[in-house]
Amino acid sequence: MYDFEIAKPTTIADAVTALQMEEAQALGGGQTLIPTLKQRLAMPSVLVSLSGIPEMKGVCLGDAGEVCIGGAATHAAVARDVAAHYPGLAHLARGIGDPAVRNRGTIGGSLANNDPAACYPAAALASGATIITPTRQIAADDYFQGMFATALEEGEIITEVRFPVPQAASYQKFVQPASRFALVGVFVAKFGDDVRVAVTGASEDGVFRWSEAEAALSADFRETALAGLTVPSDGMIGDIHGAPDYRAHLVKVMTRRAVAAAI
């Protein structure tokens, strides 16, 4: 490690001000950033901790019935406080990492980092969530822009995430045992006759919507609707855990499981 300053704002306004300092970087739960600092892959002069801002920690229902989650809410808090309103999202949060990770990591930090195998991006994209920052609202379809890339500007933080609640939803992931990240994870959300399917862990471009599955399931929300579909292996991640064609196969398998669980 190396020397750096830590700012601990207690309001969003103070956090925005602190992040204007030279070489300042936001710190959520630190599950990605701290190991990065230890390896000196990032060397900010100031870390701005977001964990002491009460207005970024709560979970509530919005006027339109959507679930509103503060950007500093931990995975454990999402699993606990969202269960009565959005069970599919709570189930996802319960499966992230281990207890230590779930009690430190935050939803805002995960979405800001946009790891290609993280779970929350699939939930946000399949749910049609809205990412809230101090200055604007970003639709999930516009927010994710590739592996580790988002629409966030320099110094911009996620203060809240708003999830419309579907009629039925499920997240199913094929777990990479060492990290508990998704080798492939699929979130399926049904809103009336509209079904959204988001896939994480599979593509070199990060989280994506499987449009062919969405069309088939919107017409017939059953596992059998996926029977004739295939996922191209082009652009899929290939590593020691799985080849591109293996991940492509898993996308369909996990989508079928998600549909069955949602039904």
C-alpha cells in the first residue's frame, strides 16, 4: 500500500465536493478497490468513503411501486430488506460472495465497477432499472457500455438504484466456485407480455440482453419456448474456467432454469 488521505462525508453534497479534489476516488464497500490499491493498479491521493452517508443506505418503495435502493446499501441489506417486495432481486443478493463480502460490498459499488461477471448488472438490465446520480437519471439500457465501462462520468457516484418490480422474475447462475462470481448468470423478468432477459459472466462485452429469448418468452413464457434457440459463441469469454462455446451453451441452460424458477 501507499500513503493516501481518506475523506468521510456524511451527505451526498459533501461527497460530491470531496470528489472534486485532485486524484480523488470514491470508495464504496472496497471489495474491488482495496485489492486494486494493494496491487498499485490504482493510486488515488484521496479516497472518499461513501459508507457514512445515511441517505445512500436505505431501501424504500417509490410512488410507482418500484423498489428504491441506496447506492451504499450492502448486499446483505438488499437480501434482507428487499425480500418482501422483489424476491428475485433478494435471492440474487443472497448468492453474492460470502458473508464478509455481502456485509461490506455495496450495490452502487458493484454497478459502478461493472465487472463482466458481477450479478447486479444482470438484475438492473433485466428489470429496466434506473441508476440515479447527484445530477441525472440513467436508464439501465444506456448505462452499461462494455466490460468495466459505464455511462458514469469522472467523479460521478451512484446514489440510488430504482427497480421496477416484475410480475415474475428469477436469477440463476452457474457459480465459479473460488470467487462465487457467475461463470454465467441469467436474470429473467416478466412484465405483462414483455419479458427481459439479461446475461452476465458470458460475453467479452459484459452484461447483455438476449433479444431472441426475450421475443420467444414474450410470446410464450415457458421453457419450451427456448427449444429452437442457440447462442453464438463469437465474443464469448474463454478462459481456464470455460471455453466460449461452453459459456454459450450455459446461457441457454441458465435461462431455462430461470424461466422454470420464475414460473
